[in-house]
Amino acid sequence: MEKNLLKRKATRNRRSCRVRNCLHGQYRLYVHKTNRHLSAQLIDDEAGLTLVSVSTLSKVFAKDEKRKSKASAEKLGAMIAKLALEKQVEKVVFDRGRFKYHGLIALVADAARKAGLKF
């Protein structure tokens, strides 16, 4: 069983490295998904800093939006785009990590595009 866990972890690391090797840009929008929550970070790769981050754990989400859902994914994308535009960041590269680009990850990306981010 321990061997399977190590193999799964190695596969996930390979997948996320494969995705990140294709990303070249100054600012990166990273989206992470857990079983209960979503989070998004705007990262400056040159300086190695996180500029802004938003999560469904934040206080700005209402109690009914605290969980991972389509509504919270769209709100998360709009909020991260708004905060990025306040920092004068318009163009980013989208980092989905080890997750496929569908479902909630795609909803976050589409909402960020609608709010004004370009990627």
C-alpha cells in the first residue's frame, strides 16, 4: 500500500512539473482544488512572491459559498481578477497544476477572463 501512495505522489509531481515547464511569463495564476475548497494565487515568478490570494476559506465568502461549488468557483475567478487588476497586472499565465482543465478549474479561468484578465 505504501508503494502505491509513493507511486501516486510521484505521478502527481511529474504531471505538475510537466504543466509548469510549459509556462513562461512574469505572472502566474495558480488554482488549487481540494475536496472541500478552492484557492487561487497570483504569483510573481521573477521575484518569487505571491501578490494576491483568494480562497473559499476567506471571510468574503458567505456561509453558503464556503464550500467548493460552481458559484464559488465563478466568484473566486472574478475576485482574483479584480485584485490582480488593482495590482496593475493584466496579463498572466494560467497554472492548473496537476488538475485537468475542466469543471471548476475551467469555471475559475472563464470568470477571470470575463473580469478582465488576459491569458
